[in-house]
Amino acid sequence: MRLALGDLWMDMIASERRGVAAEPRLNIKMPRKPQMRKAKHARNSVETSSSRNAQRHYERYLALARAEALKGDRIAAENYFQHADHYLRLMREDGAAASSGGRS
């Protein structure tokens, strides 16, 4: 037998009026919160992976910009060139931070 939410609500109200503590009949399990895990890698490996990601994104946006320029869409090409420029600046900052010993 399946109870509707309204039936459960009415049953809880009726039991409270009689002085009996309301006990919901549904056994609902709440999902667990994801646990934060400690980093397994050193800080240097994180910096190098972010540098590799920046390099990959830079090359991707540069290729997209060139493709749009060849199609004749100057506005889309400029948009992709600006994205590529952003990742170029990130790579330069990562390089400067690495050469100075990781201190900003």
C-alpha cells in the first residue's frame, strides 16, 4: 500500500492532536556530502599541470581563430584570438612564477 504525501501529512497531524509523537512512515536517506580529499601531489606538479592545460587551451583557441579567419568571419576570429591571448598571459605568469621560485 502506497501512501500519498497528503495522507502522510494528515496522519501526522492527527497523531499530534491525540498527543502521540508523529513518526513519519517514510524512510528517506539523504545523499552524503562528498568528502574533501587531501592533495596527493606536490605543489610543483599542480603548477606544471595547470601550465600544460594553459598551453593546450592556447593552441586550441589559436587553431579555432585561424579557422574562423580562413572562413572570413573576422569577429569570431577576434573572439578566439582574445581567448588565446588570455591563456598566453597565464603561461607567461606561470613561467615567471616558476623562474622566481614560485613566489609572487
